[in-house]
Amino acid sequence: MEIIIQENAERAARMTAKLIADAVREKPTLVLGLATGGTMEKVYEFLAEFHAKDSLDFSRVVTFNLDEYVGLPAEDPRSYRYYMEEHLFRHVNIKPENTHLPDGTASDLKSECQRYEELIKSSGGVDLQLLGVGRSGHIGFNEPLSALRSRTRATTLSPVTIEQNQIYFGESAMPSRAITVGVGTILESRRCLMLALGKQKAAVVAKALEGPISSMISASALQLHPHCTVIVDEEAAADLKEKEYYRLIFKTEPDWEAYR
Ligand code: GLP
């Protein structure tokens, strides 16, 4: 695992976007796993900017989002499909048919999850998986108790997640369930790239990166991944014990020269 501490949220989001852009340039047919949430908004803004100014080409990129709320159709402004259209898809030259999210309105959720897993597989698997982390420790919507080998399925959102995401639903009740790719599915991606920002993530970041691997904190499963890069800002890094060592690695390793 590589842990990179950037001085602020802007720089952390820019570096995340740069790593994605480099991956797209290296493999124009990249299969890219995408995440939603407030954290990713800036990353998508940078990607849209790289497309507009530096001709970053998404025409052959294929995307798979991690999750979608059960019961929300694509046209609902609170759905993740809507979020993705708003924040990324309509700003770049990605082909609509190459963008995938689970269908939260499917009448048979089990077959929908199966279909999604099979589609990822038949697309060659995810090359680069972008991840945020929820305060419950979730990646995607893999809430506490999610098996480390879990696959795409419908889950019940935890009280912590409902409290965290209720702001996007105002007065109305938010969905209590979501479809999420599994922890096991995420671990099969060739590379994982996690971004966490702000002091409200400090505790969960420390648990996920330096704590024991546990199904109670799904993000801790990333410790098992052979190529996982985690980017945090100073605030999200606040509770990490080995900060100085991570800084030294970033300063010393030649791989990071272009990103310092
Ligand atoms: C959301 C999504 C996750 C996201 C996480 C963090 O609910 N299901 O994919 O990474 O929670 O959200 P935020 O960036 O708003 O803190």
C-alpha cells in the first residue's frame, strides 16, 4: 500500500485526477471503476478540465460505478447515475453506452447484481478502481459485516451512513438500501486508488490503513490489495501514526517524481 499525504484537499484531488488521466493515456481502453460522494466532485472537475484543455480522451474508456441506491431511477437528482452525468459524463467525450451503474430500480435485485458482476468480468475486469471511504468504514456501500470476499449485492445502509448522506435528501427520507459491488469484487481490480479528505475522515482512515483487517471496516480490506494507492489531505491524515515514514517514501521513491 502507498499512502500519500498532500497538504490540502485541492492538491490531493488533483493528484488523484492526474493518476487517472495517466492511466487513461497509457491505456485508452481503460476499464475505470468510479465512486461518488462529495470527495469525488473535485476529482471529476479536474478530469473535465484535463479533457477540455489537454484533450484527455475518454472515447474508448469504459466505466463501472461502485453503487446505486435501491429505488432511485436515473432521472432522480439524488441517484448516483444523475450525479455521474452531472459531475463527469456530460463534461467529457465518454460514450453513454460505455458507462455502467447498477440499476437500483430493477424488480429482481439479485439478477441485477449478477448481471453487473458478469458485465464487469466480460469487460475484462476493472483496471483502476477509484474509491472514497464512508465514516462507517465502507468502500462502495460495503457496510460493517460485509464479508471480505463479498460480491455485488443489495445491502442495508448503516445508521452512520444514513446520518452522513441524509444531507443529500433534505427533508425526505433517504433510501435504506443500495446495490454495491462487493469487497471481493473491488479487490479483484488491478489497481485501487482511494481518496479521503477532511478531518471527519481522520478516525476511519487511521482504522482502515493502520488498524487490523476487519469486515467491520471494509476499507481495511485494501491492505490485502497488491497495488493500492491512498491519497489523503493533512486533515484526513491527522490520526495516522506513521505519517513521517509515508512522507519519506513519497519524497524518495522515483515513481512519485511527477506527482510531488
Ligand atoms: C458514499 C458512497 C461511497 C463514497 C462514500 C464517501 O455514500 N457510497 O462510494 O465513497 O460514501 O462519501 P463522501 O465523499 O461524501 O464523504
